[in-house]
Amino acid sequence: MIHSLRGFRDLLPSDSTLFTRIEAAAREIFSLYGYREIRIPTIEPHELFVKSTGDTTDIVEKEMYAFTDQGGRHVALRPEGTPGVVRAYIELNLDQTGKNGKYYYIGNMFRAERPQAGRFREFEQIGAEHIGNPSPFADAETVAMLVKILEKAGVPGCSVELNSLGCADCRAAYRPILLGYLKTHVDALCEPCQKRLDQNPLRALDCKIDGPRLAVEAPALKLCPACADHFDRTQELLKLSGVDFKVNKNLVRGLDYYTRTVFEVKAGQLGSQDAVAGGGRYDDLVKSMGGPNAPATGWALGVDRVAMLIKDASRTDTAPQLFVVSASDDARLAAFKLLGELRAAGLSADFSNFELSLKSQLRSADRSGAAIALILGGDEIKNSSCAVKPLKEKAQQRTVPMAELLPELKKLFYA
């Protein structure tokens, strides 16, 4: 037997139905906010992720599925969506279309990290990018939209945390201060933080080992007046949008391209690994990759983790409304015809095998989760009627004239 690879898994119907529900909720809210779908390649040049994400990030250093293809090109499976969207924005001159720069994507990402609860090596993300808008209105709108998507999907009890990482000037002034502090405490740092200390000291703040301690002990980043004003206005607009949030000065996103506003949505039900979505502003990324000066903001949502949160709160299996049963040999054709008529009328219907016994077919009807079994036998064919048997309620089976069947079923399910 050949088994699936560790960190990869099959999505069975109960889970895939849940994923579809989350995706549908996202698409509905995206349309209300003027976002349009973009589908980016699964494989991109390796350089794209190094240049955008940062060569000292965990994604690039340890987690990418990178390889050389048959043409000798160094490529990688996409570990996140933002670099691909930005590459498309630049390569296809999307800034010149005259349309807004609002895009969303839904797709699988790949990271060779340790599998854990709600985190796999192949996982699905829903992401949003608003490119070309530098104002705090864009920041507030993207966060509010994310909250609406989670509410629409039925996610309970999430909280929003917000911080600002300042601009390049803020971090340039902060870097020597932080570096000086870290060098005086270098022995207390983990090995990866020690290795990249001179190259990127800010990465220590996002370290899973050192980050929580440094958040309390290390000197804090001081925002310049412009960044402080941007952060204050973002908070004001979020309050105006009805979004509950708290400022977490220790929140540091793990990608090098973030500037100013960063945020996460957390769910306490997931334990220590509680982030279900996160993002922020990346004003310098598009220009640094050879594009126009296009400030931007965006986020990504982990569908696997969202599914974990709502799986126990709702029924996820898609059961048919009706189950058609043939009780005699001469009713099989009529039963098959009825299936088509039910589906044409917008009613979901299923069957097992009309050649099986009545008892076996009714057993399958019970297992299907359907609400009603429709039974056709010799008497029903003769009298142009159908036996209607409730499967979930303690009600008596009854006979309905065929001419009245569809109107009655529609009234029952769609009244």
C-alpha cells in the first residue's frame, strides 16, 4: 500500500464541504468590497520568494519546497500568495488598467514545516491584497472585511490584535538600538537568532523561542510622527467600522516586507497556535521588486484552521434532501425518471441501487442523512402516486398523488 506523505492529507466529503462553505463566504464578502479574483501559479521562480519574503525568514531558510526542474530552473512551490500577486501586478502592468487594485486568491500553499494541529505542509489560504492605496482607510477596510468573512463562515469568538512596525525610517533608527541590546545579551539568544543577528536583528522579535521574552525586555520601537498618525487613524476607523480590537505592542509579523500596520485574528480554542489569519501593510514591496511606487495592504487566512473552529459547531456533511427507492422491478424506470424531475426542480436527491431489496435500499436511505424517502412500487405506478416516508421524524408514511408531489416537496423544503 502507498501512503500519503507526512503533512499532506485527503479532504473527505465532510471536510471538503466545510472548505467550500468557507470559500463561498469569502467570495460573497469579497464581492461586497469590490475585490476581484486572481489565480496565480503554484510554482514560481525561487528568487521571487527570496526577494519578497526575505532571505532570513523561516519560510526561505527552512520551509520552502525548492528544486531544480528539468529545464535547469531553480523553482519553488508557493509558500504564500502575496509575492505571486505582486509579481503579476508588476509583470502584467495592472496599475495601468484603470481599475482598483483589489485582488483576492484562494489556493493551496506549501511549507516544509513540522505538522501540527491545523497546520499541514500543503494547506489552503484565502488571501486579499489592496495595492495602490497608502491611506489608513485601506488598512481599516481590509481588517473589517476579514472579520466579516470569519463571521459569515460562522467562526465563533475571534479577537483582533493590532500593532504598527513603523516605516523604513522608523526601523532604521530602531535597528542600532535593538542590535546593541541583543549583542549585550547574545548568549541568551537561540542559535538561529545568533547567526542572523547582524544581518537582521529585528527577526529576533518574531522568534518563537526568544520573541516572547524580548517583547518584554528589549527596547520598544518608537514610531515617527507620520507612522504614529497613521496608526491612530487606523484605530479610529476600525472603531467606526464596529471592529473590536486591542493594540498588542508585542505583535511582530514574521515576514520582512511588512511596514506600519500589522494585525492578527486569534481564536483561543486552538491553544498556543491560535492565529487563524493575519496580515498588514507592505508599502515598499512592489517598488523593491521592480514595480511602481504602489503602497499596499493585505492578509491571508488559513482555511484549515478556520475549518477546525467551525467543524463542531455545525453539520458539515452534505446530505440529500430526498432518497428515491424502487420497491419493485417494474418501478425502476419510473424511479430513475423521478430522480431527474426532483433535481430539475432544485431538490437534491440520491439513490443506492434499484436492483437491491427494498429493505437494503431503505437502509441506505437512513445512512444517507436524507430527510425523506420516496418509494415507488407496483401499486404506486398503477395509481400514479408516490409513498412518502419521513426518515428523521416519527411520522407515518403516506401516499401522495404524483401530480401533487413536487409542489408539496418544494413547499416543505423552501417554504
